Amino acid sequence: MTDLPGGWGRCVVTIGVFDGVHRGHQVLIDRTVATAAELGVPSVVLTFDPHPSEVLRPGSHPAQLTTLRRKADLVEQRGVDVFCVLPFTSELSRLEPDEFVHEILVDKLHAAAVIVGENFTFGRKAAGDVETLERLGKRFGFTAQGATLQGTALPGGAREAEEITYSSTYVRSCIDAGDVVAAADALGRPHRLDGIVVRGDGRGHDLGYPTANLSPPRFAAIPADGVYACWFVRTGGARLPAAVSVGTNPTFSGRERTVEAFVLDVDEDFYGQQVSLDFVGRIRGQITFDGPDGLVEQIADDVERTRRLLGTA
């Protein structure tokens, strides 16, 4: 069914989609790495691609917080030895919980310990949970534990911090509302949007603010319409300050939603380059102006506010 590696002997495994690798995921990953170090065995992150929702309910793929490549990089940064991607198929979704454990965790990965979130479910119709894992672990010779994915955060609009359960759904809701500050708190870093710079209509250049137009991946989580202060990240990690507009350009009767970055103090054509945008803060919502003059005046203000927010003024 699958050709997962497993020639390392025993290991400690954590399982999940890990979209965003948010602070809750980091709890699981760090505990996996620590437990593996105590046992003297490799640490393994087992994830799935495509997203299970797309296989189980075609057309329901949630907004994607991290590409698979970005997810692998973030996991590696936390000291994980092995990043395993298990193709999620209809066949895999039909495995009963005990079949999944035996075929994947025991036969393929040789798990000595399995660490998951306390709300983890698996197997056909999500019939398995942490208690199921613990019971099967006793049969097959591994330990299982469920971790609480809670932390202190300041949700969007809140004045006091509160305990929340970190989840990819929560982060998506923050991004969908344009609250990139709350999203960054839950992620432990700014939300990043990857993409390739493509040709636009050139209107920004005509207004004196040429933009790099980002074409993101199909399911990418794009913040709500508005203007944002971002870091424009080039291949290799170089960061440049940028004022980024997300929306349909209503002043010019636009219909297609675009992501346009005005990179400050740099006169360069980024066409064809693979870049990323790290969203730091929201400057304002989308506004319709009577004409170009009002828009240009507003953009100048957006740029100055971006400089202040990023600390580059």
C-alpha cells in the first residue's frame, strides 16, 4: 500500500496533517524529539498529502497554511530526524484503526512510542482515538500519549489573554479575518504566503508604485482584503519591507482577487522569481476611491505606516 522508510529500527512518531506547524504542533514535535533522545532512537513526523478532507470530501480542501516544502523546513528546524509523507488515498481512509496501527506504525515505522494531540482521530470514519492508540500500543509493544495543545494567546479584538487550544482551523479563521497578528501569535511567527511573481496589468507602475504580483499555490490561505505591512522574502532569505495589497482593485472596477507587493526602496523587476510574503500587520481594509489621485495619496500613507510598523522608518 505504501513504501514508507523504516530501516532505522525503533523510533518515536508523531502523526498529523501539521498544516501551519503552529504552536500546538510544536508541542507535539518537541515532545517527540525529546522522547526519542531519551530512548536513543530517531524522531519521526508522519504527515499526509493531499489533505485528507480533499480525498474524503472532494472540493472541501481547507485553506493551506503551509506548502509541503515549507512544512518540511519548519519540522526540520525543530530537530526532527525523519519527515515522512504518507499519500492519503481512499484505500488508506478505509483502514480500520487496528489495521492502520499494524500496517503503518508497527510494520512500516517500528514505533516505540506514538505522540499525538489529545483530540487525534484515525482510521475508517475516524473511529480510532488516543484511547484506541493506548490499547493497541499495549498489544503491539509501543507507548501512546495524547498532548494538550493549549497556550495563552490574545485573540483578535480581545483585550486580555486567554487560554486557547491551538489548531489549524483557528489560525485559518484569524487569517480569513485579516488578523495576521493573532495568526502570528498562534503560529509563533508571521503567516507566510509563497508564490511566483507574475505579470500584472502595470497600473501600479503608472501610479508611481510598481508592484510584484504574487501567484500563490491553489489552496493557499490568503488574508482578508486590505493592505498589509509585510516582509518580502527572496530565495536565500533576504528580507525587504513591502506594502502589500490584497483584493480586487475596486477603484478600477477590478474583479479578480490579486496579491500585489510594493517593495520599498528597491527598483527591480521580480518577474519569474519564487518569493514569500511574511504578514506582520494590517494597515487598513479595502477602500474604493473616486479616482487615481485619492488612491495615490492613500498609498503614500500606507507606505509610511508600513515603514513604522516594520521599524524601517
